[in-house]
Amino acid sequence: MNEQTTQTGVMSAQDFLALGVKDIAYLRPIEAPEGTLFAICTADGNQVATMAERKVALATIRQNGLEPVSLH
């Protein structure tokens, strides 16, 4: 059997936009003096809002016609 190794690279925010993922957003936890907040970021990495609660942040993403995605 012939094995082939595939190397994957890191995709930039612009790479994701080129794939047509302008309709997705993700949450990024950020530390603030008042505790952990949740930044709502678009696929290109722009932070568009900050919420105190994760559930509210996810609801905000959906209410604005975006699809929340999980990043690992």
C-alpha cells in the first residue's frame, strides 16, 4: 500500500473569507477586570461585540443572521 502524507497549513482570516464563510462568527473568551467576557468575532477575525454571558453572545450571533462555529 502506498502512503501519502498531506501537510496542512494555517489558514489566514482572508483564506476563510475566500471560501465564502462571511456568514459565520465565533466566540473568543477575553479576560477583563470584571471577569471573563465573550468577544463575538467574524470569520475575518474582527471583533464586533462583547458580551458578559456566553448564552447571550450565541443568541446575538444567531439574531444577526450569522452561524456560530466552534474553534478548537
